[in-house]
Amino acid sequence: MKFTKKFAAVAVAALALVGTTACSNSKSNDSSSSKSADIPTKITKKTTVVFWHGMTGTQEKTLQSLTKDFEKKNPNITIKLENQGKYNDLQAKINSTLQSPNNLPTITQAYPGWLLNAANSKRLVDMTPYINNSKIGWGSAKKSDIREELLKGAQIKGTQYGIPFNKSVEMLTYNKDLLDKYGVKVPKTMSELKAASKKIYEKSNHKVVGAGFDSLSNYYVLGMKDEGVNFSKNINFTGSKSKKVINYYADGIKAGYFKTAGSAGYLSGDFSNQKIAMFVGTSAGEGFVKMGVGNKFQYGVAPRPSKYNMQQGTDIYMFNKGTAQQKAAAFMYIKYLLGKDQQLTWADKTGYIPVTNKVINSSAYKNSTKTKVPAQLDKAMKHLYSVPVVKNSNAAYTQLNSIMQNIFAQAKKGQSWNSQIDAGKTKFQSAWNQ
């Protein structure tokens, strides 16, 4: 089905690694920082800003439309949008171009984990002076109204190098008709998810799987966070807490009431075909779920049934190769994208969530008739978490997907997966230590 392919393209972007230093304060002592007094507050001559991105389909068209509107309001500024393909292509392009920094764009979409080396080599611009500038920025981070966890998520080693852009969280999508049929309430905890899934699987005579998770990396990271363990190289992959997280899913797969997306990559196809009653996936994919479900049944969206949720999606970062006018123009553009009307348009057209509190809590967003995410978003964002930006955290996070696939493949066969947990530990540690 076409919608499945489109959903995959979007969800790859939404599920990719989000790094953050979750609790440090922004610093401005980097040599790539700009003093507020040095920032131009007017663009007095024709200025071009190059923006590398990985948006496709409706996302790209919406970005193009918003960009044209910005250029009309700022005739001296041209935003040159350059699509670099899929996110892994964009990451590769950034990494290769860092060897020739003069060829870097003015700004780019990126996850902070991609830019650790760029930050270490002082190729990035600290956004703090721009944020704090009362004319070109907001005057302060607080006045920007950007949700604090998302803003901190765009920090690298405590410095505010990024501004949140296309963000999402994980949500539970469920088949309301099936849950009603089998007398199952929408689960609010992982234990309730397990019980509900077992009930659906048994009452359907094993024809409908209860639930599954699109991102196995997210499943493990958030499972460990719920157990009080942050993602780091110190995780004991064969320890009791790790095995508890793994076994929860593996036991369900072996018994038949849980499943993984397998080679399809996403469970939306099985969901729309009523082969699975619930799944946890990106909030940015609801539009494609809606397309697949059509009029076959009623679906609902609820917060992820766990304490912690993963903030996902990219931020916008600025390289220090630009002129003062280019940097100022670039920040004006970023600020424009975060305006109320633009955020509502972006959320409505793309499925990504707003990044400012006022829009998240606005009646215009919450009462949307086109998507069911807004009404549940505030509850889904109570406890946000993301992978710390430290050496090799990106590689370790990415490696988790194949490690978990190998473990769950054994469970699906009804065989012991202990040997795969042991093998997974070796791969996990190697990713951290490479």
C-alpha cells in the first residue's frame, strides 16, 4: 500500500536518534559564540541562507510554503532550501562536508548526536546570544516559550547550539472497535498493556495480536529509563533490570500477544489490516495511519503507556562559516518558523508537534478535527527523555535495533534467547567502545 511506504519515510525521520544533555544549562563561552552587541538586527543587503534538510512529501511542500511566506516579509533574505535525501544521507553529507567546512550550509536540520564532532571542533554557532537578543530573538529562553525539555534537547555539552524544529513523541494507537468488542480499556501502564494484549489475543482465538512497538531502540531505552537507568556505556546489558525489560517483550512474542514490525519496519500496515490491535509509534505518523484505516474501523490515540516518553525529531543548527548578516538572517528565519501561525500550520500539515507551550496548549491546536494527537499531547509529554549526546551514544543507540531483533527472533521461534542477550551485550559494548 502506498500509505505504508509514505509512513515509513516519515517515521524514519521521527524515530531516528534524538540526543540531549538533559539537565545542563546553556553556556556561552565557546569561541563560536556571538556577542549580542555584534548581531545585526536588520538585514540591509541581499543575503542568502542555505538550509540543508531531509523533508519529503507534504513536509517538504509545507516547508517550502512557509519559506516563501518568510521571504515575502523579508525581501532582502533568500532561503535556499537544499534537500539532502533521507536522514542518513543528510547525516553523511554533513559528516563528509565537515572535512571542507567552507562548503557547509548556513543552517541544517540535524540530531545533536550527529554534531558532537562539529561542536568539539567549534564549527557550530551558540544560539544563546541570538535567543537573548531582544530585537532579533525573544529576549530570553523563557520568553521564547519553547518547551524547556525540547530546548535542552538541542544542547550539546550544555551549549544551546540548536533550536527545536520538527519534533514528535511516541503515542499508543489503538483499534477502538476491537477494544470495545473484547471489553478492553485503553492501557495506561506497561502492565495494563500486557494484560490487555493477552486478553485480545485469547478472545480473538489468536487471530489478533495485542500490541507491538515500532522502534526497538526506543523500547529498550525507555524501558530502562522506567527502571531508573539512564542510557549510557555503564548499562549492564545482561543485568537483572535489562533482562526484565527484554523479557517483558520477548515473553509476549513467544506467547503470541506481542509482535515486532519485522522487515516491514512499522506496524501501521498490520494495524490498518486489523492484525494487531495496538501499537506504539511516532505521533508524526497519525496522518498515514488515518489514510490506511479509512472507514474500516474507529481508531484512537493515547499517551505511551509508560512514565517516560522519547522526544524525537530534528533541530536546526547553524554553522559558524556564515557572515554576520547570514547568521542573523538565518536566526530570523528560524524564529519565524516558531511563530504561532507557522507552528499551527506545520503541525496541521505535517503531523509534527508544536514546540512552543502556547501552541501546544492552544484551543486551535487541541481542538483540531484533523488529528487526534493534540488532545493527548500534553499528557504524553509529562516526562520526556532522550539519549545523551556523548561519544558513541548514537552508534550504541542504533546498534540496539539489530540486537533486539536478534533476541526477539529467537523468542518468535519459541527458543531460548539468553545466548542472544549475551551476544547483544558484546555488540552493545563494542558500539560504545569503538
